[in-house]
Amino acid sequence: MMESPETYCASSYWLARPESAEDCARRAERFFQLLERCDPAWTRWYQTANSFEKARERPFTPNAASFQTLFGTQAKRGEEEFSFHLWTGDRPEETSGVDGMCGSAEAVLASHCILRPFDDGPVGERLLTAPHMAEALRAMVLSWDPEWGVVTSETHRQVAVKDFPHPGTFVGWVMYFSRSRGPVPLLPAPVRLEPVEDKGTLVILTPERFSASTPEHVALAARVHALLDRAGLLRRLQPWPVG
């Protein structure tokens, strides 16, 4: 039996930062603008439905006005928060999706933006590269201003969270550390560091696609984990500073 190919996910997180629907809508608009610049596959978006055909009948223009309308329909629970679930793709077996939650003041459940890129077919082959995934995570940083972010395979993530279950505590293919977490130390080749304006640093573990089935990749991740942990960077999220 052939093994299923690894699937990937890009995600970013921040904690206890209350924001208005207008602020969240503005951030969401900027994210989708930046994501579209990454690749034309991320241009047309749809809301979810019970089937692929029905969902294709629900196009969504990802601008601030549309997000504010969407947020205005949501019933709130506890501290105020706003969420969205959008997807794109021309075939049921080749889709990409984005989930977002913004505005919450809760100090337990993190706000987030999660991108599931295309995994199969020619679009997935084009997108699942270090440059594209780094650019997607950079788009999250510039729009959502998270504390921490990661791109990695779901297989690797599932293994990592057994020992390090919280966002901010494990290593992946591409990572982001806000400068509030402290400086990123020098790391061994082939790891590359890239600044994101004055916000923080991207850490790109391997120039080729990271795989949990490649022993060299897993060994490098373990080595980098030890170095980042020693530098105090691998820790749980902290409530967003006030002021």
C-alpha cells in the first residue's frame, strides 16, 4: 500500500488582544491582498456549504466591507471574537482554505490565522516550496501581527505536539518569532533567517520541502529545537501587552 503524501499547514497565533470588528476586517483584507500576491491560485474565494457545488455558488470578496458584514451576522460567546472560514479551488480534490479568529480578549484560546495550502496536483507542487510558504507566513505577520507562527507538515506537527502541545513550543519547516519573544540566535546551515520589517524573524529550516519521513530533516529540527529552546524562544504564548 502506498503511503499518503504529507499535507501541510501554515498557522499563526496571538493571545488576548481585543479588537473591534472594523480592525479585524481591515487585517483580514490586508492578509488576502498579500496572499494573492504570493500566487494567483489565492485570488478567488468562497464561503463554505454542504457540498463543493453549493459552496461554489457562494463567492466571497475578501475586502474589509465584506468581512464587517460577515462579522455582523455572528453570535458572540464570552469575550468578543470574530471568525471566518473561506476556501478556493477549481476541483474538489484540489482546494485551499483559510480559517481565522480575531478580536478575542481571552487569555486561554488563542486568536489565529490558519492556511491550508493546495496539497495535490500542479498547484500544490508550485506552492509547497520554501519561498512560497515563507511568503505566506510573512503575509500573516504583516497583516495579523502574531506572536508566533509555523509552517510544517501535519505528520510532523502531530508528532511534535505529543511532547510540545502548545503553540509557540515546537519547531517546524518555516517559523516566525515576534521580536517580543527575544532575538533569534545564529542557527546551523542550511537554516536561513529573514527579518520581517521591524516585527520579528522568519526561520526557514530547509530550502527543500520539509518531510517528517526524511531522517536528516527530523534530526535538523531536533537540533534547532534545542538551540531555540536554550535561547528561550520556545515558550507558550503570552497575553498581548497593553499600550
